Amino acid sequence: MDRTGHTTLAEWTTEDDAAFAAAVREFGEQQELGYIGTVPDGPGRATHVRQLPRDADTVILRRPIAGG
Amino acid sequence: MATSQALPELASVPWRQPTDARWLRRWARIWHAWTLLYTVPFICAGVGMIWLEPLATPVGLAALAHAWIIPELYAFRGASVVRPKQPRASAQAPGAARCAATAFPGEPVAQGLLGDLLGHDERELQRDTGLALERGALGIWLLGEGGALLVSPGGRRVHCFCVRAVDRELPPSDRIAHLLLALRVDEEGFAIVANHAFAGAPWRVARRMPPRMRPALAAARQGAG
């Protein structure tokens, strides 16, 4: 999620190793920029991920939150 | 796969106490007692002055005004956590969506993503009121662009939290989506990272909320009751 609403950074399938490797690189670069990986797990649940899960349907990168 | 159910942001606030249901109940009682402490003396002084010396009525009325104004200011502070942030706030009435889209070109896209994260009823409520309703173990949350309200089970107390995504240039719906995802990862961690701003009766907060947002608080109270 970014200032454009959201941007698709990478797409992969479980069978496509090259696409997944590219997605992992992109994921790592975004983490270095401060983004946090989050996997929505259905209604009311989400999981923080530090590595890109190959089998996840969607991984959303969000900015950190802080008390205002 | 390395996963975690703890918010990584907790590392930035290691000194904070765990914010669980017990902590929230205690904090609500403290706020209640605090409200009585600064209200009752002013009421007693005001009534006493008028009763003892009618000529002191203006001073007595001033004391009574203090007893009314100070709790109102605290409630205003609480309600302000979910007040839309500028420049969206400048466009409260008709055309608000158009103004938000102008100020934040990514808002329609962000609204779509947020809608995907919410259920049907919550999506409709968010579009009407600007607040996203999320049920949690601590109560029912209402998430705004820069803060959150937590309606405790039973619906008799509202806790107001200041919390936001660190990027201030995000579209309004994206800011809510950030809070929603963080809340879903770790509800208690979310409450620890957020700054507690106020706790009090829902009607006190509702009076100071923008009218458009009040149905969201009513829905949350209904769900928590």
C-alpha cells in the first residue's frame, strides 16, 4: 500500500520458481525500505511475515504504525 | 516461513504495559474517577456560592460552567482521534468524496483495497461514515484515518486511541487499511502501540464526533451490547 492506493509489485505461482525468486527479491527490497509484510488470513485475521510465503494468495506490504 | 503474531512496531515501545481487557477496565475506572474529581468540586463550589450568597451568582455560574466545559474538552479530545485529517476535513459535506479524490489521487484505488478487506456490512458502514468496524477480543473497534475507538463489551465505555500509519501522504482509506491489518495481526499489540487519549461514556464521545460518523459508533455499541 502506497500513495497511489496500492501497487502490485510482483506476481508468482507455486510452480514458477523464477517469478517467485523475483518476488522474494522485491519483498526484501521493500522490507529494507521499512515496509512490513502482512498476509490476510480471512475475516478478522492477518499474519506478519518476515519471509515471502510461496503459498500465500496475497501478501500486503504496509507501513509501520505509531501512536499519534 | 517466518511468521509472527506480534506486531513488529512493539519494539519501538518496550516500556509500555500490556494493554489487555483488565488494563482497559482499570483505565476506564481511572478516567471515571478523574472526571468526578474535577467535576464535583466545581459543582459544589458553584451551588454553594449561589446558595450562601446570591450576589456571588456570576462566580457560581462560572464554576458550574467549568464543571461542564472541562469534561466536554476531554470528550472532544477523545472524539478527535477519528476526525478526518486535512485536507479531507475541509470537505465534510456534499462533494467530500470528490475533494478527497482530488487531494489524494490514489483514494479510489485505496478505497477498493480497503473494501476488499472488509465484509459487506462493514464496507457499507465505512463508505457512509468513514470508519471501519472490526470485531476483536477486547471489544468492537472503529478505525479512522488517524485513530481508533474501542467500544468495550457491554457498550458502556469507549476508549479512544491516537494511532496512525507513519506515512502522512497515504490516501485516507489506505491509512485505515494499515491500521486494520495491524489490528488483525495483534489486537493487544495494536492497543499497546496506540496512545490512549480518553475513556468515557459513548454518548460523551458521540456528541463530539462529526454527525456523519455517529452511526458507526451506534453500530459498534449495538454490536458490543
